[in-house]
Amino acid sequence: AQSVTQLDSHVSVSEGTPVLLRCNYSSSYSPSLFWYVQHPNKGLQLLLKYTSAATLVKGINGFEAEFKKSETSFHLTKPSAHMSDAAEYFCVVSDLTRGSYIPTFGRGTSLIVHP
Amino acid sequence: NAGVTQTPKFRVLKTGQSMTLLCAQDMNHEYMYWYRQDPGMGLRLIHYSVGEGTTAKGEVPDGYNVSRLKKQNFLLGLESAAPSQTSVYFCASSPGNTQYFGPGTRLTVL
């Protein structure tokens, strides 16, 4: 069975400092991994995805994530936070355990950016 | 190309009332999903469909029914609404493993 754990429910940073949002996953198959962002009262937008190609994945708005199979991690990073990055971030794992793509969501990490 | 749309955007129901939420996608995706989002819980899968005419239960299916009579539409029904169903509902579609989400429906059950 697949599962995903977001290690921090809240992360607080100052504008201009690095961002690290942590995600660990469990999967019996070669998983696909995703990060989505949700701004207040909005829908979910795909930030980036890993689907067994390059382990370092670059996404939109300067975010990137590294797939580390040995650590079963897919942490999201950004070198310099911007006020507009304040949002909820979801890590998602998806594989074909049940013969279809049924993604599993983490509980989310709220990113707070201070001026 | 509208992507994924949801109707309505907001709704208030009284306990025991019924309603249907409509999700439509114009990307010819095979997979469609209904989620509910509650504070601190992430998104939880209610039901999903892997193609026209098919549906399956997700993590939290009780109190909900779905239908996928046409490939582009996925309907979520509440037969007898309960306050515990107060939530934000998101629909998504997917050609495989990448999901595209609708804007959500905020439902309040009094």
C-alpha cells in the first residue's frame, strides 16, 4: 500500500530565506510523486512531478524537489522565499498498486512567509 | 479549453436534504475523482472512476453516491445531507497519474 507523510504541519520562514518542506513516502511499486500548492480559497495547482526520469525535478515559481529512493523522500525546496509563496503544500504519491492510478495525499504543510 | 469545472461553487443545505455536485472536464481524461478537504486532513478520496460507466469507492465513500454516464462528467450525490458533510469538495481528472483540479465547491450543511 502507498502512503505519504508530510513531516511538518507548519513551516515559517522570512522572505528571502530558503524553504524546505519535507515529505516521506511508502510505495510497493515505482511511484510517481507530486507537489501541489493551494493558495487560500483556491484550487490545487501542480508545482512539479517526478515520474522516474531525472531525480532532481524543477517546477514552477523556482521550486524544485529531489527524489531519494534510499531515503524514501521527496522534499520540496526553494532558495529564496517570496511573500506570494505563502500557501498550503501537498505531497502526493501515486502508483499502480490497485491496477489504477489512485493518488494518496499528505495532510499538507502550511508555509508562512514573514516580511 | 475550460479544464475542470465544478457546479455549484457554494451551497447551503439543511440536514436531510439532497443535492448533486457536477464535475465536467473537456480534456478527454479517463480518470475522474471526487475529494473532500477538511482542515488538517488533506484531501480524502470519496469515489473515483477509471472510465465512462465505471465507479469505485475511495477512502470515505459513506453517505455519497456517484455516476459517470458520460466520459466528461462525474456527478457526486448526497442523498440525505448531514452536518458532518460540511466541507470543500474538489473534483479532479487525469489522463494517467497527473491530476488536474477544479476550483472546488464549498458545502455547508446546517
